[in-house]
Amino acid sequence: MSLLEEPLKEVARLRNYVNGRWTDSTTNVYRDVVNPATMKLLAKVPISGAEDVDRCVEAAAEAYPRWRRTTPLARSRYFFRLKELLEAHFEELSRVCTMEHGKIIDEGRGETRRGIENVEVATGIPSLMMGYNLEDISLGIDEYVIKQPLGVFACIAPFNFPFMVPLWFMPYAVATGNTYIVKPSPWTPLSQTKLFELIDEAGFPPGVVNMVHGDADVVSALLKHPGIKGISFVGSTHIGRDIVYKEAAANGKRVQAQCGAKNFLVVMPDAVIDASVSALMSSFYGTTGQRCLSGANLLIVGEDNEFYNSFLSKVVQAASSIRIGYGLDESVQMGPLQAEVRKKGVTSYIEKGMQDGAKLILDGRAFKILGNYPENCFLGTSIFENVTPDMAIAKEEIFGPVMSVLRVRDLDETIEMINRGSYGNSTAIFTSSGKASRKFQYEVQCGNVGINVGIPAPMAFFPFGGMKDSFFGDLHGQGRDAVDFFTEKKIVVARWF
């Protein structure tokens, strides 16, 4: 595709995908889906209700017995076909993601690649789903474990990674023999619509994979529906903990709720400076700060003022030179926030930080856009200095391109500060010391830890970690954790006379 080529040409009226067919929602309520860079209307998405959820669950439940009896090898072949289709449409999928979310095209491509990798891992289900056994646990008696699917599962997806996140869950659920329902975010529903077009083309049997658009009413219906065995969720801690985890568990469902974050990135005096600064830019300002792995608080370790001032100067210089614009322009390094309401939320935190006494040394409210685009959702990079741990900007998730800089005396104080925080999603340390790195990874209470890596995003064959208020449940998304979440272990003790 050429520069700024937009694969979405017309305003689409989106439909649900139920029982292998594109189906109109029962609702008359539709919401606009807007390109946050151009403010052009992309689609109308239905805000479905409980009746639409019932249709999905009925189709998925009806498809389950036959799909469960389909051999794991046969199930995996559907995902081989889907993987080929995803590769063939790789650039289109990436550009759709950029158009509806605002992230730059390289980030869209990265998201598409990570989603495809989960499909690739799921093709190995004949091995991943194997149980284990032991002969002669007693005289003439054998014992073995088999993993079996459970039924219908569902995903409640976030706006910030609209293509990738459902693929943390769906391929593993379906490959292990369950049937599935995806509820995309109504803010960014087009990536899943494109994905389901390819699922349809891959020929999955009717009812095995379904999609229902909607908002709070659909979430509530999914959490309460007796026909659903488990829920996978990615989103804010408030929704994940107080609504999804609480209500789904109360209704006897399995839950994996991957939630909010306030990530600390640590720079030691022996860090490799230029490489560290580059990594910090990607972490704090990639996807305009709208990801649960984004850097939020920068901790500069040590009492050497010369090192502190020199390093911070390089950080400010790099952040202030980030090119802002429409993400389909390959020269752009940061796109807009996904919606005007998100920009308003981030600017309110900038104002709050100043009121609390932090020093705003780079003001993202003053910015320049590459190209002639409306400013509605755009915001520049911000950096606060003289931040203390008790300030709102140091404790609360901002979800935007804002860096808070704090000074700490040593590594012990650093680890104590991180562990005192309520979140435990991600952290990273930049150092040349193996001793410091091992101490850090051993003691810090975070699910994803980077060592000289600013965005420690796990590969598809590893679980996506999270602790404290960043995760609720027992088994995470991706890899073996996902296989275990979507299966039940049955223990058989056998003796033959």
C-alpha cells in the first residue's frame, strides 16, 4: 500500500457474527466509530443487548458437543488456515488498527504480528493439551490426567489493542475444544470485524466462534449468563475487579482479568545512556501511552546531581523531538489519543500534577502536528520533575503520554517504592550490573519485568503476567496458562481385572 493508503473506504454499518453468519443486532442504538487523527466517521457500531448475547450463547452451546469431539489435530488445522489468511492481509489489518485507534503504523504492525503469533502457538494444541500418567501407583493400578474443554467462554476486549487482545484467549479456547464469544470495544470494533471476516473465510463450523458488539449491557449479560463457563477481560482495574471479577465469580465462572497499571522504569548510574533513553521513549510514549505496559514513573537512582541532570536533559530532548501526526504517515512517531474524552482525562492529570507541586518541564499541551489534521485527540509529550510518591500523577493510571520523574537514593529504596504501589503489572531496570538486575527481578512485585527492556511484553508462548491490582484470577492469558484456563483436569485411576 502507498503512503497514507486507507483500507476503510466507506462508512460501514457493523453487524454481529452469530452461528457462522453476519447478523443484524436487535438494537436500534448505534454509536459512531471515528478516526481520532482525522475525525472522519469510519463506521456505526450497534450497542447490542441481552437478547443478542442469548443468541450467541445458544449458537455456541449448540456447536460445542460436535466441536469438542473434533480431534485436536483437526481443530488445529483451522488455525493453520486462519494464520495463512492473517499473513495475506497483514498490512490491511495493521492499517485498520491505526485508523480506528490512532497508533502509528509500526505499532499497528507490531500488534498484528503479536496476534498472529498467538494463533501460531495454538496450532500446537495436540502437544499443549496433553496430560500425563504414571503406571503402578499401586499394584496393578495406573493413574493419569486428561485435559478436557468446558463449554462456552467469552472475551471482553479493550479499546487499546483491538486486534491482538482477543487473540490472547480465543485461539487457545477454541483449539482446546471450547466455543467462543468475543465482545469488542465499541470504541474500536473494526479490527475484530476484519478478523471475523477471515475467521469466516477460514471455514470454522457455525457457532464455534461468535462476535457480539455492545457496551455495558452486553458485559452484564455475559457475566450473568448461566451458559458461559468463563470470562477473559482486559481493561481498567475498577471494571476488572469491581464488576468483571466480582460478578463473574459470583455466577460460578472462571475469570482472568488483566487490569490497570502504574509502571516504574528504573535507571541506574551504570546504565548504557543512549540505548536506555531510546527504550524509555518507546515505553512512555509508544501508542501515546495507552497500554498497560507503558512507562509511567521514571526512577533515577543515586545522589549524583551531575548524572541526574545530564540524563534527564537527554530524556527531555528526545521526548520533545518526537514527531506527532497521523499514524499512517511512516515518518510520524506518535499518534493521537484514541478519543477526545481520553485527551481530556490526560490533560486533567497534567493540571492536577501542577496543582500538587510537581514541576512541568515539558508541556504536552503545546504541540505541533505533522500535516493538516484537527487537534481534537492530539496531545504532545509531557514530563514532570520533583514528583513525590504521594501525588496523584505518581499513583494513578493516567493512560497517556505523561512521564513523572522521581529520585531515589539506592536500589533498596527503589524496590520498596515499587512494591508499595497498588499495581504490579510491569517494571524495568536499566543497568550494566548483573547483581543489581538479579536483586531487582528477585524482589520486585511485578508480573512482567524488563532488564534493559522498556516494554517487557511476553511472547505468545509465555503468559502475560500481572500482580496485585493489575490482575485478578489464577491463570493469565497466552501460552500454557491459557491452555489450563480453558481446560479442566480429569484424574483417572484405573485397574483392570
